[in-house]
Amino acid sequence: VTVAIAARNNNEYGVTIENLFSELGFKPGRRVFVKPNLCGREPVLPGENTSIEVMDALLSVLLLLGCEVTIGHGELLGSFDQQTPFSETLKASRFDKYLGMSGVRVLNLDELPRTVVKTAEMTFHLPLEFLKNQIDSYINLAKIKTHMETTVSLSLKNQMGLPSKADRVAMHKINLEMCIARLATLCRPDLSILEGCPAMEGDGPHHGSARNLNLIVAGDDMVELDSSVACLLGYEAEQIKHLLFSAELDVGKFIETETLEKLEEFKVVGFLHANKAFRFGRTVTAYPTYSCSRCICAVQHAGRSIRRHPLKHGRFLLKALLGTERTAVVFGRADKASIPIADENRRLICIGSCAKVYAESHGVDCLDKCPPGLDEALRYITK
Ligand code: SF4
């Protein structure tokens, strides 16, 4: 058995995790590293970060087995006018309660020494000394989420917390989906666990809504695991680029049809997939095209500020609500296919250095900053 599913109609996550361990024949070593997903910023939405209940359950099982557990996560990307200290990331998801707990260590992965690894796409800076020599088992504890840019965020995407901060920015600039696949060839968990307690559907990973699937899925092959869950959520797994690239790089194999048929009872009906763009009013559409969280935060901040101060931004609001000309706000590594051609009459506002090539090819200016400041992006958009 390489993929095991449990927890349907069952809230006893500890029992579920024990069952998964035994079904998979997984025996953790003495020193276990757990990598959760804590990518949400205050206020964290339900379904955005790893469920504290599932983390509690996994910890209790590991501690019962006599393991020493390290929970490790990197710092969130920030810009000069917005930084999220690691302590705040922990607090926002209640992970600060593990600080000082007996048998548990909470680690800021960005403080670990790095090993330089050159690949065809980019040079990674990875905590390989830690992964190879300081732990015995690596558990990749990922969330079941949609993703507006990579379609889904499952076990392969969850590994993005391992490379250095600069690498995480570079991955977005180069080719995010290929870099996720390449990363999976360099860092391989002993076990990956996907939890949807709750999952995030709709515009994940940061703007979707929570949906409790009450589902925990585990496996030792990230491609098989992610493809099985993607199929259960109504996706065609082969259409998800980072899964396809990972399979091509021999990270793992897509779930076989025969195995998938046995999982039929776990199919999620009507799971909302992510849109490619946000709407603002009637005429403004924002396209996050392989953007990292820093440009997403900048554009999100602009949207929130405009709503909060309608008088100050009355001209923009009027155009957004009652205007006739369509406007596209583009951020990230946009390409030709990023914006629907049907939007021909649109005015373009390009934010961040990644969108510069796109802006030039359309003869418009770009806020050529990486990352753009929050207020700077607001001023640029409203101007
Ligand atoms: S320009 Fe924006 S999306 Fe591109 S790497 Fe910089 S902050 Fe991220």
C-alpha cells in the first residue's frame, strides 16, 4: 500500500494517524522532522494553514512512539514595509503552544546552514545537512488546498518551505511548477500526509473558503499521493503541471486507475476549484500570474485600502463600479496566455518586476520593483 486514506466521518485524528502508519508500515526514526504548512498571515483563514488538531494528533502519536520531534518552517516572504516575524507566524496558527514542550523543538528553517545545489533550472540553497544528518525521518504534513497559480497545493507544493527565502522568490521568477518538481528530486520525505480538516476550496491558497473534508491521506510517493487527492477533488491530475513535471523527473508515479477506482467512496462532490483572477467591482480584474506572496500582498493591500477609504479613492471606485472600460491588474511572471484575449479593451496596470516583460510587450509602464512596497503599489494602481 502506498496511499492510505482515513478519517472520513471520524474526528479522532490520533487514531487515524496510527492507522495510517500501520497500513503503510511506516515506523518513524528517533528524530522526526515535521514540515507543516503555515503560509497564512494574520488573520489566518480557516483552511489556510495546517490544522492544529491534526498537528496535535500527529505529535501525540510520535511522542508515544518515543520520538524527538522537530517542527520546522521558514519565515514568510515580506517586503520593506511588511515583514512577518517567525514568532508571529507561529502565533497566528497557535503553533506557539509547542514552544518549550517536552520532546518537541520548533525550528525556524531559515536559520539552518544551506547546501548549494545547482540544477538545470536554478541554484537551490537547501538545509541538506539537517535533512541528512540531524534527523532520522522527515514527515511532510501538507494541507489540501486549491491554488490560483499551481491549481492545487498538496505535498509537492508544501516542500517550498525548505529552500532559502531568496530561492523561493527565484522559483516564482523562473518557472514555479518546474522548480517545485526539481525540488522534489532533491528533498524526499519519508512520509507525506495531506489533511483536509478543513481543506481550502475556491481561491486558495490565501483567498478560498474552508471546507471540512474530514479526510487524511498519506503515502510515500508524492506524485501518487497528490494525483490521487487531485482526482478525488475533481481535477485531471495529468493537467497539473508540477505533478506532470515531477512524474517526468521520476519523483513518483501517477495513481493507477485501478487504485483510484477503489477510492471512489472518498470522492468530494462539488469541490470548488480556484479562479485565475480576482474581481474588483464590475470592471477591474486582478491576475496573479505565478506571483509570489509579496506581490499578492501588495495588490491585496491596495484592494483593502480602496474599500476602507472610499472617499479618498472615489475616482478609482467609480471607475471600478460604474465605468465601461475594463482594467486588468497584472502581477507575477505573466505570459501571453495569462490574460484572456477577450479582454481586448482593457487598460493594463502591471505591478512588480516579474510583470515587466509582459508590460513592455503591451507597450505599458510597470511598477518595476521586487518586491513593490504596499503603499507604493496602492499609489500606482489608483493613479
Ligand atoms: S516582482 Fe513580485 S512576484 Fe515577482 S518575485 Fe518580486 S515580489 Fe515576487
